[in-house]
Amino acid sequence: MRAELGPVLSATLAVLGPLPLKPLLAQALHMGDEVHNRNVAATGQFLKKLAPALLSTDRSMNEMQRTVQFVTGNDHFFSHVSMAACKAMLEEAAGIAGSVRRHDHGPQWRELRDPDERDRRALVSKHRRNP
């Protein structure tokens, strides 16, 4: 992946330019994906956006074919893209009133919406441990 897929996708994005992901995510949701475990539509839409730019790169036909085979061979390919996009969007919410960061993967930020939320979360956590 690092030796071939990365450089091919990098060359493709250099031709394509910025790819707006929110509209692609929205379209995938309308097509039945939930963009986490069901990614068939999102992966297809992603490839549809990339294909014309991929064909305009200076990469060999063999590299382009292997890239398309790799992407189309994994219905969850877009999951990596969507998770990174969502994390980037959530990072922008830090410090906004009412924002909550559920998982601590770096600097902590948490602001509970109401005093009872802590009790509800504790109840859900207890239920998960003892179903």
C-alpha cells in the first residue's frame, strides 16, 4: 500500500484537487450506507470521483489497474477516508458549547449537555458490562 497505492492516490489527488467529502458522505447515506460498516455506495462514489483523475496521471496502466482492483475489491475502502474526515470535523468542535468528546485520543475536552447525562452514560456503560 505504501509503495504503490499511496503514490498512485497522491498523484490522482494532485490532478483532481481537493475532494469535498461531506457531499459524498451525504450521498452515500441517501443510498443506504451508514458510512461505518456499510460502505459499498460510498466506496463506489469515491472511485467514481477518482477515476477520471486517475486516468489523467502519469502512472502506468498496470499501477492504475491494481489500484482500481484494490479499491473495488474492498467494500470498506471508504471507511478509512470517512473515519479520518469525521475525526477532522469533530476536532473542529473542541471548545464549542455542548460539544462532547466520547473517546480520549489526545487533549481532553468535554462539556456535558445537562447534569443527568453523566448518570445516563453510567447506566449505558453498566448495561454493556452486564447485559
